[in-house]
Amino acid sequence: MTRSLDRLTLLETFVRIAERGSISAAARDLGLSQASASRQLADLEERLGTQLIIRSTHHLSLTKAGERCLGDARLMLAEWEGFAEGFAGDADRIAGPLKIVAPVALGQTVALDCAMAFQAAHPDIVLDWIVDDAPIRFSEVGCDLWLRVGAVPDETLIVQPLAKVQRIVVAASGLAGSVDGDPQALTALPCAALHPFEGGRLPLTGPSGEATNLDARVTFASNSIAATKRVAIAGGGYAVLPRWMVAEELEAGTLIEPLPGWRAPPLTIHAAFAPARRQTRRLRLFIDAMREALAGLA
Amino acid sequence: MTRSLDRLTLLETFVRIAERGSISAAARDLGLSQASASRQLADLEERLGTQLIIRSTHHLSLTKAGERCLGDARLMLAEWEGFAEGFAGDADRIAGPLKIVAPVALGQTVALDCAMAFQAAHPDIVLDWIVDDAPIRFSEVGCDLWLRVGAVPDETLIVQPLAKVQRIVVAASGLAGSVDGDPQALTALPCAALHPFEGGRLPLTGPSGEATNLDARVTFASNSIAATKRVAIAGGGYAVLPRWMVAEELEAGTLIEPLPGWRAPPLTIHAAFAPARRQTRRLRLFIDAMREALAGLA
DNA sequence: TCGCGTCATACGTTAAACGTATAGCAAATT
DNA sequence: AATTTGCTATACGTTTAACGTATGACGCGA
């Protein structure tokens, strides 16, 4: 009987090497010698009959086969973990890493509060919290959960809606004081537009369900919602922003709602994660907690 | 760094033990000593933190956890195999076991011919060919492919249609010689019905698309299509049978078609197999070959 | 040029998986 | 009832391969 080191351990080592871009760094992370890590990678390559990583002394890169292997390896490792977790005697212990990418605005406010509360409730969870509004390459980042406002541009992922975000038109009173509830008056004003949700057209729904689609004179465009909000506060243009995000400014009068009762199309916050037949309990619980926390944004 | 024997190897050993119901028999199959097999099972139980198999000297049985583990273990092993196969350098070599359950009639004729041709083309394939008309418990049998006429009563499986089977009314001429193309005349004759496809009602479609639904006087019922055919030949009743299955008898005059041009509802032959993100190449190729072979039955 | 960090590999050491042997048990056979 | 057969678990010495240390070749930056 030929013995073999654990194939799943070989995959773990490979994934860590790919993520760190260095055999030595991965070895340190995993508590191995550099020589062992190097040999395990070679062992995996031999088993699969193909080269996965192109080596050089200062730069490792994945082959095409290595890229495919990375995605599959992660899934198989996640499946083992979900599987083994399903038998664990200690059903109450929630532990292990969670790497999460969240949008900047939510990731520094509501979602972050939720994540901190989750960690306080489960102290053995290790959170890796990344805020980023840009679309990520999920398979490269190696995260467990991607919180995303709007569409998730990756059809390989499982995408679940968590909450809808109510959006309204807001502006500084000096800019929009004369609008007086008339949507058409907006077309004369500058617009601070948020990529990729707003462009030259602005669909709105009124208090009685009436619809209109305004031309927007975009004078400022950004993919940063924080920047868009700041421009609106400074009077540089009206903006379409989530109500939760401008509640304080509306209360303080720093911003007004020039079209009371009118709504821009709501956006959906999605949870996106890799398909595996069993998700780890900590991920499932985290998603549930996040769904509950975001429910108040509607 | 603690070394560990391959977790996937532990799963393989467990699956074989469960299938054979004996640690010793599994050890012989796998080329291990009985002691090693016993230890590997104990090792897996220790890793998962739960007992999987209840031991006795003459009868092993799975615990509840063991039953769940069996299904998941098979899937994870299949996923590794599909994964590793995707990297194999020798893309042309088709090898390994295929365990297939087929309906009795097809499994002794057309489908068997196809399977034998497939094996002749790929001699390294090991076929385990089981004919059985009864519904199987897929997860217990541990087969790769279930060929099934009609519905597949297991929603956990991937089910793909392979072919439609054209069915006609046939009878011995001594019984049905006076029917003379009139469907209603059938209601006076005894019917040999095949479970679960025929009962007291017989829907038929005529040559011009006209539909009728006859009362069937069932005097013989069986779940065996071969028995039903035999009764028809012997003049014990008319039967609804696939055209492919009675072609010779029609040619020889042993059976006649009392309602030329009329059809019973066709049945679909399905291929059912376990979901895995990657199917082994041999299974994919086999299913393709079977689909092609059965295409002539319509 | 020098120093540092990288990866691959040789070599002796280590850890764990191996098979053989044995004991206890249950069922079938004589 | 006694014997035979086949089962599983475990002790023990053996075997195997994975381990870490050491070293050489290489590339990059100061």
C-alpha cells in the first residue's frame, strides 16, 4: 500500500502559495519549512500531470492550469470543511476565518457594526474585512463573501439578495431651494452622478406611483458614493443617495429633499459567495446576521 | 507539521466498507490488510468526531451519520476524480469503473449492445452492469448511472432525457384479428398491462392526431415488460409495448398491430446520475454513446 | 560588488502507517 | 455441545515517505 500525504493538504498549500505569490511566505504561514512547501507543490503538480506555477526567484505566476486549479481547490477545501463541520460534536462553536469584501459606505458603517457585533458574539471568528467599491475578481481575492450593491458581475457565484436600499434625490438648499417639488425643475441643475448607477437619465417614481424619466445634466461623476455625497453637501449638484446615508444631514438641514415623496429606483444589496454543496456554518450565520442588520435600510 | 494519511483515501475505504458491509472484504478489495482498513475507518471516525459504522462480528450497519457521510463521500471522491482528470496529460485514455443500472428489456438488448461496444472501444473501462426494473435507492447502490424508463423518483439526481420510446398496441392475431382498426373494439378484449405505465385507462393517438381514451379490461398486470410481451404473444391479452421490442414478432406474424397508425403515449428513457461539478470523462462519454444508441428507438 | 531573499534538492532524522500475530466474539456446521 | 470459520480490534516490530537542515544557484536592490 503506497501512502500518500493528504491531497487536500496539498491543495491547501497550493492555494496559500498562489495567494501569497511565494513558496517561502506560504510555508511560514502554514508552519512548514520552505523545502516542504516546495516539495508539496511539486507533488501536486506530479499528481495532476501538469505545471501549476511558473517559478522564478522573485516572482511566481500561475499557469492557465494553475488558475483553474485554484478555483477548484478552494471549492473542494470548502466542501471538506462544510462536510466535516456537519459531524462536529460541538455544534455551538463558531470559529475560523471569514474574509469579506464590502462596499465602502456600508463597510464603514452599518455592515461594519454588524460584523463587529458578530465577532463579539463569536470571538473565535477571525475577520478579514476589506472595503472596496470596485468589482473584485472573486477567484483571485479568495474571499468568503462579497457584499455588493447592485448586480454581481460574476455568474459563477451564488448571489442572494439581502436588502433593498431606498434612494432619494438630495441637494444643498442653496442649490435646490427653488425646485419646490417639481421634478422637471431638476433638469436645469447640475447632477453629481454615482457610477455605475446613474448616467444621463434619471428615472423617478412619485408619491402616487407616477413615473418620470428626467434628463440629468451630469457635471460630476464618481464611483465613490462618499465623494458624491460630499459634492452634494457642498452644493456642487444634486445627488441620488440612500436615505440611510443622508438621514443626519437631512435632519440637520445640510441637505434637503427637493422632491419629497419621490424615489429613485431602489438598489439591492447582494451577498455573493462561491457555490459549494455545504457552506460553513460561520458563513451561513454571518450572512443571516447581515441580512437582519441591513433589513432596516429599506 | 503533523502528517496525515490522505483524507480522500479514508473516504474511499469507508465507502468500500459500507458497500461491502465488511471491513475484511473491503480490505481485500483495496489490497490492504484487515488491520489497516479497520484503523483507517477508526481514523476517519476520529477526525469527524462521530461513529459512522456499528460493528459486530457478522454484521456491520451504518449509523445515521454514516449514511450521510456515505453520500457526501462519494460526491467528494467523484469531484476529485473529475478535477484530476481535467488536468491529465493523456486526454485520450478512458479508464476506470462504471457501475450502471439499466431496465431489464433494454439492459439485455440495445443498451447492453451499446455498453459492450463502448467497452470494446475503451478496453480499460470496467463495467458493472446491473439490470433491474425496480426503482433503486441510488445512494445505497453507489452506481454511476441509472438508465430509467419514465420518471426518476429521486430529485437529488441530475436527470437527462436520452430518447423517447414509441409504443403501440400489439396482440396475437387469434385474439385481435377482428379489431379491424377500430379502437373501441379493444375494450372487449383482455389487456396485459405493464406497471406503472398502464392501468384501467388507455390513452391513444390516431394516425391523424385524433385522441381517444379507452377503458382497458386488465386481466394481467406485471412490472416486467418481458412477461407482458410473453402474455401478448400467447394470446392472453393485448399489450402496449415499444415498437423496437416487437419488431421481429410483427414481421413474423406472431404479433399483429390491431390498430395500425395508433400510438400510446411515448415514454422517455432518462439518464440519472449524481450531481457533481465535474463528471468523469468516461461517464460523459458513456452517456453520449447511450444517447446515440437509443436515438433509433423513437 | 555585496547582501538578501528566493526556490530546488541532497541527506540524515522522524513520525506514522504498515503487516503479522493474537485475542475475543458470533454464527454455522458437525 | 464442541468445533470450525470468519469477523473486528489492537499490540508490536518493520517499513516508508515526509520531515527539517544545509547548501547551491539565481535575481534584485542598494
